[in-house]
Amino acid sequence: EAIQKGLVIFANNAEDVFAARSNDSGSGACLDEHLAELFGNMKVGGRCVTLTDIRCHLTSKDDARWYHYESFDSGVGAVSWSPNKSVAVHVL
């Protein structure tokens, strides 16, 4: 079995903190858009792990057509801000 090597980005963008909340002025791109752009420019094999799905920002990124998407639940107690809940983990 071949060992895969690649860059992995983990972004704690839970509860839309990198979405509209990150751009109160309403002008320019939100941080989730910038994160998607970083992912879109990664070499094939790179992974991006987020707590809010950023795929909606990849629709016009030709360089990111290679990605595979997975999602799973973290399990209860995985995050400090919501100890009694499970959160979705998104892997591109």
C-alpha cells in the first residue's frame, strides 16, 4: 500500500464564524471564501478539514475539481463550546 503525502489544513470555522460574521462590513470575501481558495490552490492529495462546509465556495474553482468530500459527526464532547453536542466535521 502506497503512503500518500500531502498538506492538511484544519480550520475551526464552526458556527459560521468564518462566514458572514467574519465580514461585518459586507464588502469583500468572507474568510470561508479565502479558505476555499487556499484549498483550491493546493496540490492534488491535499486535505482540508473544517467544521462548516465550504464546498459552496468551490463552485467556480477549476483547480479544485479533483477533491473528494466526506462528512462525519465528531461525537459528543469533542468541542469545548458545545460539550453536550456532536458537531459535523467536513473533509475535502
